[in-house]
Amino acid sequence: MKVDTLGVQAFIAIADHAGFQRAADELHISQTAVTRRLQNLESHLGVKLIERTTRNVALTAIGNDFLPQARRLVGELSNALAEIAETGKARRGDVSIACVPTAGIQFLPRIIQEYSACFPDNRIAILDHSSAAVVDAVVRREAELGINLAQTHHPDLISTRLLTDQFALICRDDHPLANKKSVAWRQLASYPLIFAGEANANRSVLDQALGSSKIKLQLFYEVQRSSTALGLVAEGVAIAVVPRLAVQKGAYPRLRAIALVDPIISRALVLVMRKAAHLSPAAQALYDLIKRRAAIVSS
């Protein structure tokens, strides 16, 4: 049997207020609509639930017996709908992730697109920070997840290795090294370089790897973000050393990314979260997508 919930709601409102107009006011509809809903319900049930005279409104005997059942029916329905809404809300929701800027150039965009396709109502806050600031954001609960360099560790966090990102030489297509497939670090000695600044976590990775090589580089320009280095190279200022993930395909058509060898230097990116943290469903979905994408990139 089809349940006429609108008619049942109208019946309860009329009984509660002993009148049609006040019932209409409660339901935010017209008095005519309330009358029609009650008539439809009575016609469907084949019984009279309310006796209406010119002066008052009273429940019939059947209506009086039905009223507690009607209240229970509407109450159970409301509870069920509220439970479903809460479940849906738990599956939706905003999520925040902190990341080193280069992760947001090539690695994150496809993940965000896939996530948004699955959860179109969810919002994502992407906090692009230095590696140390990524750690702070996750520790302070400003972000549920973080992507940063593996060398940055905090006792309150756990990390999962994502991928390895090699450093590359970036130059314009009119530079003498532009047509090389690979360039040894020693070949950079005669050229002024744009390099990671002291506050950039990439700098410690490079200094540690080059420390024992006795290679003398001309560090003419130091920047804190790889995107700044790319802009300077594009304008012909100098050549630069940046992680490959920093190079957005097609952004600077004249730039060339060339492998640096002897030695090959790379950095590891990790996914971090707080220890014993229970991720929200939204954050867990993003976590899973990041892991899956990292496996594809690394394969």
C-alpha cells in the first residue's frame, strides 16, 4: 500500500491545532492544500478521520485511534531520514592537505580531478608550504594529510613513502646544453646557476649529495621556490637546478629539462599524517587516491 505521508502530516497538524488554518500555518501551505491532503488520505483509507463543522473540528473514533500510530509513523520516517542524512554528511565533507609546492604542479592535479569526480560536493584546501611548514600544519591539525620531503621527521607523525623525484637541469632552447640528453654536474661549473636557497629543503638534499664531490658551482641566484627559478630561466637570466616535478609541461615551451648525472641526485616525497589519527571518510578517500597515483607514477 502506498503511504500518503503528506496526508498523514496534514492529519496530525489538524489534530494538534484543532483547526485547518493553524495546521496550514505550521506546514507553510494554504488552508485549501491542507483540506485537499486530508481528503486524499481519507479517500485512500476509505474512512473518515476528522469531523468538521462550522464551529469546530473533532477526531472521529477511527481518527482518535489512528493518531498515535500516525505520530509514530511520521516520527520513524523522520528518524530514518535524519540517519540517512547524517550518513551522507559523514561521507561528504571538506578535506585539507598540506604539500610542498612542487607536489601541486604535476603530482596532485590528476588526484584532485579524480577525487572531485567521485565527490563533487567536497571542497579541498591545498596548503602549499615549505617542507617544515607542511609538518607543522599536520601536527597543528590544520591539515589532515601532508606531502613533504622524507628527510623532515616529527615524532608525532607517521610517513608513507610515495615516490622519488630526480633533480634536473633547466635551460632555454638556445643554451649550449639544451640538446644534451644528460649533463654531468661538473659541466655546470662554468655557468651561473639559479639554485635552491638555504631555507628551501631541497638545498640540504643537494648540499649533502654534492658535499664530497668537490664540484664547484657558481650559485649566482638563490630562490625559495622552484617556480621562481623556472620564470627566471624562461626570461634568459641563467640556468637552474630544480626537481623534475616542478616542471609543468607546456607552461614554458622554450624550456628544456635535462637529466643531471654523476651523481644522480633525487629526493623522496612522503605522505604524512598524525599517529593514531582517524581520518575522516573524505580524507581517507584522498589518502587512497594519493597512494594509488604514487604507485602509477613510480611504476
